[in-house]
Amino acid sequence: MTAPLPLVSPDRDVELLARLADARTRLLKQIGRRIVGQTAVLDGILTAILAGGHALLVGVPGLAKTLMVQSVADALHLRFSRIQFTPDLMPSDITGTEVIEEDMTTGRRAFRFVKGPIFANVILADEINRTPPKTQAALLQAMQEHEVTAAGQTYALAAPFFVLATQNPIEQEGTYPLPEAQLDRFMLELYVDYPTREEEERIVEWTTGDGAAQIAPVLTADELIQLQRLVRRVPAPKVVVETAVRIARMTRPVDAGAPDVVKEYVAWGAGPRASQYLVLGAKARAAMDGRPMADLEDLDAVVLPVLRHRIVVNFNAEAAGKKSDEIVREVAARARG
């Protein structure tokens, strides 16, 4: 473990940015002891974490999505909790439940709240689309407010807190699509793709041997909270804010500036939360590079993962084979042009 980060103060921000960039390098190095490749996905996860958001990982089975999240938690030295979503999972299985306890000396009985797996720093919501909407909704308050209400009592969740959910895009039997309101709570939707041939050969060599890679923690919870606050202080020039808002508004068919591709193929566009996450994501990307100011290239890097799950395409798009990624790219190009 490294020495604790210094207390946050304006004159130390430059030093903290350098420490953050170094921490990112060391995090990727430690995670790389278990995960081969997937650098873009890991950068996306770190972007969401540093911006204080949540991420949805979408990919076919066998691409180590679960191991990736576990490795990130280990490298951050945070309390980790895995929730395996199944059709019979109940909301109380996530948030917790009240049990009756009897005092053996007095015979009096009283209710005691037993906290569920949501009370952790890193929540892996594995196969989140395999449980009904009422159980999926148990995450909504935690993701947005960082607190849980049960039996009339509200319990605060320890900081930092973020949800990394996985979803299988190809197997639809026995699955429940996530409601748009819940999708909007995820800052980023990240696609986990197949490895290259060279990466797959390395994966096979590593996983068929006798060794087990160990990950050394890089950051503590307090250090991560300081870095999250630092990201918020990274300035975003007016042009970055204006471009972020313009891109988000251009995804809405009712907006006067919406291009024809949006009016023809989009039913609902992105809300104001998209604009916020575009700017926060740009700030996080700049901070991860050790730079003191976000720019348009940082914004370009997060446009697709921020917007792809916030656009609801209509029947015309389905008939024409038009995907949300393609629409987002066209909107972003027009907004920058």
C-alpha cells in the first residue's frame, strides 16, 4: 500500500492529478494480473467509479465480466458483494429484512433489521435482467440516493458506493428487460467484446495452469472518495458543456435541433442526466490522464457509452436495422460538425 493521499486543498490539485494518473496505471497493472486485454472496458469502469456513477457491462457468457468486477473491487480494497439475480429473487433478498429476536433473559421479542448484500461498496449485480422488475427496482433508491428504506426506516449506504451490473445480450429466455428508468441510473453501458487471438491464447495459458494471480490493493475507500471529489473540481470549458448539452438535446425527436435520423428512428431521447454524465465522464477521463481540464476529445470518448442505452428506437429503426450506437455516432458527428 502507498502512503495516504494528502488532504484535498486547491494548491494540491495538480499533485493529486498526478497521483490519480499514477493510481490508474497501477490499477490497470494489478487488474491485468487476472484480466487479459479489455483495456477500454476497464477504463470505462474506472471512469464511472471516479465520476461517482454506475456501469452496466453487456457481453456474451464467458468473457470474464464477473471476474473483471471482482478484480476491480480487490484492487480498490473495498467491500465487495455479489448478487446473483434469479427469477425467484425478492427485493428483501437485496435490501435486507426484519427478523424477530427473543431476549432469553426477559422473554421479550423485538424486530431487528438484518442488512442485505446491498450494504457494501462495490455491488456486482450479476445477470441483472434475470429477475422481475420489482426486484430490479430494489436497486433504484440505492443507486440514486445511496440509501435503503425498509420497514419504515432509512439506512444510509457507506461511501463510496457503486453498482456494476452484467447482462447477457443473446439469451432472452427467462429474462426481463430493464425498465428505462433503471437504465437511466447507469452512467455508462459498456460492451465487453471477444478477445483477440493473441489475448485468447494468453487467457488459455493462464487459466489452464496451476497458479492463481493475486491482486495488491492500490487505493483505499478514503483515497477514492478524495479522488472522486477531485474529478468534480476539474474544470470543463464552456465549449465542452455546450457540446454535451447540444448532443443530448439532439437525441430528442421533439427538439428543434434534432436531425432527420433522430426524428425518423427515435421514439424517446436522452434526458438531462445524460448531459450531466457526459460532462462528468469527460472530467474523469481528463483526470485519469493527469490533465487539469476536460476537452472535446474527452467528451468524444464517453458519448457512446453514456447515450447508447438512453435512446429508445422506434419500429422504423427496428425494421431498417438501425441500432442506437449508429444513431449516437451520427448525432455526435453532426453536433461537432
